[in-house]
Amino acid sequence: MRHAARKRTLLAALGIVWLMTAASAFAGDRGDRVEQRMDRKGDRIDARLDARGNRIDHRLDQRAAWQQALGHDRRAYQLDRKGDRIERRLDRRGDLADARWDRRGDRFDARWDYQHGDRRH
């Protein structure tokens, strides 16, 4: 009976140590997980704005081609430039949003590591 009690106590102690180790490893990864989530969010915003700019530019290119076919060269040129300008503007906004979310994720991860024991930063 004594042997079984010691075995249970030893197994319980080992279980608690394993649980504490696993919990601290999981908590230590939180900064990395949040950083990845913020990075994905920035990438999604960038992709959405790029797609929107491409759709608008394509539609204006179609209108420009139609105006070109009708003989309105100047109007076709204006529509083409307008589409390109809108596409560049949305692309730039997406790139800036992606960079901003990347910086936020980097700051969160560095702050998390610093606050939770990794003071190398």
C-alpha cells in the first residue's frame, strides 16, 4: 500500500511539473501567435485593397477601350490614367496598412517577451 501511495504522489508531482512546463511554453508563445495574427490581418487588408484597385482599374480600362473605339482618344486617355491612379493609390494604402500591422505585431511580440522574462530586447 505504501508503494502505491508513493507512486501516486510521484506521478501527481510529475504531472504538475509537466502541466506547468506546458502552460509556460504555451504562454511564452503568445507573443509570436499574436504577431502572426497581426501579420495575417495586414496581408488580408493589403490583398483586399489590391483586388479592389485592380477591379476599378479593369473597369475603367474597359471604358477607355470603348471610348477609344468611339474615337474619343482624349477621354480614353483620361479614363486610363484615372484607373491607374486609383489602383496605385489603393495599392499604396494596402502596403501602408500591411506595414503598420507588421510593426504592431513586432512591438507586441517584443513587449511580451520583455515582460515575460526574455529581456534581450
